[in-house]
Amino acid sequence: MKFDIVVVGGSTAGFYLVKTLRAKGYTGSIGLIDREDTLPYNRYKLSKTWLTGKTLDAPIFKPESFFDENDIKLLLNTEVVAVDEDAKQVITADQQTITYGQLVLAMGAESRHLQLPNDDAEGIFYLRSYHDAVKIKQWSQQVKDVVLIGAGFIGLELASSFRKLGLNVTVVEYNQHPLGRVVGSQASEYFVKMHQEHDVNFVLGQGVTSFTHDEQHRVTGVVTDTGTTIPAQMVVVGVGAVPNTSIKADHLTLGQNIVVNEYSETAVKDIYAVGDATIWPFQGEEIHVEHWEHAQSHGKNLAANLIQPHSQPYDVLPYFWTDQYDQTFEYLGHTTKWEQTFVRGDLDSGRFTIAYVDAQRVPLAILFANGHEQRDDVTELMSRRQPLDPERFADTNQPLSTL
């Protein structure tokens, strides 16, 4: 079997890559390989609308007919385990060899797993795939108390969804400020308060040491490092993700992430990588982003460069959003370190904007709550890379576009 372009991974990045290739008129042969048995699907929905809806069908991007009509060969339930760069072939778990002209690694990320006593009890889940989501959805229909370990974005989205389903929800988070590393203490406190108003219980500043279970080996509780046992008939662990770099390749350095340049090229000729498994250059530094919009943009950008090499450097401003209850939060930029924050609006009102600025008051990232109409202005503000005046920024009578 041979293709001009082989894409490993039916992830968001992988799907949008092949979709964009055909949309831009690429006529070469395309093979899309994925180890799951499901058509490429939208993982973003799994923790939100899909979880609270009635269907168990996968939230697929496109039906199978789309791939047939666009002459994209789907190889599902097929796991690639190695790359032979010299022969330009990928090797699958069942020892098939597939020859490529150009190879794209779009394998996404894996859930980081806890290694704790009784972690094999029934009712303990990780959410990364559609099949994970199906098990979570089915199990949630027979329980009352759920504990979420980890208060990242997916954890808090799940808290929102489980409350909508009427479950008792407790969130255990090792840090005192959930999401504080990304959004700071002010926004963190807003998130916690919002969830508490929906009767979510938080256990902050504590880790988990073990699980308890009944005679049927079903989970009954979560034990924290203070010795407290929190009752639970269901546990969902969300303590981060690990890029999927499990493929063996002699000349390709696969560490914690795959390093690519602004054209998504790896160090090996004709091998590219996109999405959650990559580190890529942005404004003078190499960054790693695990968000849906980045994966989509990265895949679409690479399509242009596969058709016309080095035609479109990837310089998209990182962006993500999260929906929780009836509120939407959006974030543009990228930083985990900032000098200070400027606040615009009233956090108590639910409509606010926070700028995370460096020592020269240049915004590194901006979070805006329940104000989707601001996105263009915030994008413009970020792209200028000019210092902000904190008083003008805080003055809601002045449109962001005038700052």
C-alpha cells in the first residue's frame, strides 16, 4: 500500500489537514490511519453537550461518504508502531507496511494516569476518547456521587455537565487555585465561585492517595492525603495529558513532544507533525498548546505547506474557549508567567476582561468572559504588541478597539 501523503492520527489536526488538502485542490493520494475504530470525531463535545445529550453516537466530523467522495483512504483500527525513514514506510502493529511520500504525525495526546492503590476499581475513568466518553456516560446513569480529580478545563467542564445531569459533584485539586497557572488567582476564584453557586464541592490543596471499593470491586470513595474519604460511585481523573510519541523511529527524536519548525517540519525530511504532540515556535520561543483551535489551525496550515512548501509559516495567535453552565470564557495568547494583570469590567458581573502583561505592560495573553463580540478587538490588541495603559484598559467607556 502506498500514498503520496500518509497521516497518522484521525485527530482534530489530522482531520482538518486532509479536509483542507482536498479543499485546496490537492490531487495526490491520501491515507488517513487511526488506531480507533471510529470515524474522526470532535473530542471537544465529549465533556459538554454530547455528555448531557441522549445519543451515544460519536460526534463525527463528517460521515464516511465524505472520505469516499474526497478519495481519502481511511485505515481505521490500525495502529502505527514504527517509522522506517530510509524506506519511507510506516509499520503497523499487525506488521503491515505502508509507503509514504510525505508523512504527517497527528497522534494527539494521552491522559496522564495515576498510579495509586485500588486504581483498577470499576468506576474510575479517564476521558480522552469517544469510547472513554461512552463508558463515562453509561456509568453516570447509575450513580449519585462523582469525584473529579483535577480542576483543569476538562475537569470543570465535566463538573458543569454532571451538575446538569443532577449528580453530586466534588472536585479535588492539588493546587489552591484551580487553573491559576493559566488564568491567575482572580479568574481562578471566579471559576470556583461560579461552580460553588451550582453546588459543586471543592477540596483544594489536597492530593489523592488511594481509592476504596466494595466487594464487587466497584469504587466507593477517594482518599485524600489528609486521610479524608470522599464518597463516590464514580471517579473521573483529569490530571493532564502526555503527548502521544510512542512510535519508534531511528532518526526522529521523539521526546516528551515532537519539535517542529514554523512549517511543521520535523528534523527528518518529509516527516511533519501537527497538533497536541508538538512544540512549535511562537514569538521567539518554543511553546506547547493542547487546545482544539490550535489543532485545527495547525492542520489547516500544514495543508498549505504540503501543497506549496514553505509558503505559509504558522504564526496563528493561540486561542481557546471553554463553556461551563451558561457562561463562555475565551483566551487569546500564551503565557504562564506575567508581571501583572489589568482588569476591565467587574468580575462579580460575569463580564470581564483580564490582560496578562509583561514588565513593559505588553499583553502576553487576554482572558475575556461572556463577551464573544470582543474577539476581533482582543486579537487586534494582542497583535500590536504595544504597552497597555492600565487606566484606559480599565475604562469600559472606551472600546477596546481604541486602546
